[in-house]
Amino acid sequence: MPPSAPSAPFGTRLRHAMDTRGPLCVGIDPHGSLLTDWGLTDDIAGLERFTRTVVEALADRVAVLKPQSAFFERFGSRGTAVLEKAVAEARSAGALVLMDAKRGDIGSTMGAYAATYLDPASPLFSDAVTLSPYLGFGSLRPALDAARTAGCGVFVLALTSNPEGAEVQRATAADGRSLAAVMLGHIAAENAGAEPLGAVGAVVGATLGDAGVDLAVNGPLLAPGIGAQGATPADLPGLFGASVGNVVPSVSRGVLRHGPDAGALRGAAERFADEVRAAVGGA
């Protein structure tokens, strides 16, 4: 089938990609300082060169590529066009594309976001998208339904790596649980009975040290913070415990700083993937 029409549920495709390509997600974050570090101009020409280099270097070998949409949107329609091309080319090369958009809204607006990233007819159609549930988990229903229909996935913010997140995510809900625990409970319910892995993932920062909640959601656990933010693959087993085999470690600057040399980018990604394999072992 063509790349725009997934042949299997997202959880199945992600498990296969991680098992065959290595358990790693690499972010595509073309912020201005990184473009400058690469010797590029912070404009649409630099954005195009940077994005093309990353996709050509990594899309045929890493499990997941995660473009951060904001860094493309800041250039307006031309930046969005670069993002559309990157998504299509990365998926054609075999990488799963996780759109890091962190969308969250209600009703028809949430439906429109779902159509943007989870409808095969959309030029930004991706394998998965990040979502914010803090208007209530039920507000995500249009995206959850669209993902299921299209064979895609979603990653729901649960315990993020930024320190400010704790004031919301660690707050106590009416039933005495933290809001993060409530969200993780909803995610687990969505994934009930799925094999080998559910399509609804959680975002749990690798820098947290101690999650303090049950992470057994039968779905993937996106773990940003590896590399430049201070976490290492060796930290994963202690944080994720029995669920560590479902972790998708995410690294951006730790790989991207090795550009613009394609071979150096590939080498950095391979080293991180090897370190994750060694840390996770047979989990």
C-alpha cells in the first residue's frame, strides 16, 4: 500500500519499527540557533536545507522522526510546505512520522486538528500526533476516533519534562489521584486488549527520575529529554520499570548537533539506539 494508507494499526507498526530499526525517535527541530550552528541562514532556504538533510540521513534507518511543527509554522505557508514535503518523504523512506503539535481543543476545533494530522487526504497526514488533554480527556475524542479509523496513533501529554508541568500534572483530582494518573488511566482504557501495543501513547519525560504513577498503559511511552536535557538511556529502566520495553526514547539536539554531515547524523542516531538497546536489554 502507499505510505499514506497504513496497512496495520499504529501499535503494530511502531512495535515492528522499534524491533527492526531500533527503539529511537529523533526530533526534527530547526530552531534558529541550530540552523546557525549548521552554517545555514535562519530563513526558508536554511529550513529547507536542514530538513532535507535530516530526512535524507535518517528516514531510512530510524524508527520514528518527530518534526516540531512550530519551527516550521514560524515561516508561514512556505514553512508549512517544507513540513508537508518532509512528512511525505520520511514516510516514503519507511520512518514513522510523529507530528509534535501538542494540539488540544474541543468539539469541531479538535475535529479540525484531527483532520489536519490524521486524515489520509491531508498533506500533513502523519502516523501519529501529540495531543494535550488538559481541557479534559474527553475533548480528545475526535482525534482518538480519527486515529483509530486511519490506523494512526496519538501521544497524550501525561508527565512532561518541563518543571512547570508539575503544577497541573501533579495536581490532585477529585478522586484523590494526580491529574497525570487520571490521564494515564484513560490511556490504559483506550488500549485495553490491544496487541502487541495500543495506539494511544503517553508522553513521560525521561528526566523525571520518579514517575510516581502506574505507567502500564499497554501503549507506547514517548520519553523526551534524552541527550541535551540531561537524561541518558541508562535512566530508562529505573523510571519506567516493567514498561521500559514500550518506551520510545526521543532525542533531538543530541543527534542534530552533529549535522550538517549526514554520516555524523547517522552515527549519532545509531549510537543512541545502541545505548537504548543495551539499557533496556530483553525487556
